[in-house]
Amino acid sequence: MALTTHRMTPAYTNNLTSPRWRMIHYQYKTDRAHRSVRGIDEQIRKAERTAAGHAQAGLKRNRFLTLSGGVRTVNRDLEGLVKLFV
């Protein structure tokens, strides 16, 4: 399933008095969203493994991992927010 929205924006050329209009197509595809959700789930699994102490890799690069006072936790609020917007 693909949803497409359109928006007309002016594309200015050298002649600023008469802009040319161009169409921008925004697409939402189910398979793209599925890949995004799968990637988010993989990041959360890595954060859970790191929080449990099983993995050191990705300690600073994982956005779902919160470090405070030497304690590693998974940021569940951010997880819900990110999944809401996919």
C-alpha cells in the first residue's frame, strides 16, 4: 500500500519575479515502515543486551540506552514515541 501526498512549492530561478512551480511527492509505503520498525526493534534488543551487561559494543551509540550514575537502562518512553511516528 502506498499513500502519496502532493505539495506545490515555488522553485526560484534567476528570474525572481516569476517563480516556476514544482511538485513534491511524499510517499508512505508499508514495506518501508516495516523495515523501519524492524530496525528499531533490533536497536532495542541491543540496548537490552547492553543494559543486562551481556554486550559492551554500542554503549555510546545506542539512542535507547540511558546511562545515569553507572546504571544502564532502556528508555521505554523514547521507544514508544519512535514507534508511534513510524
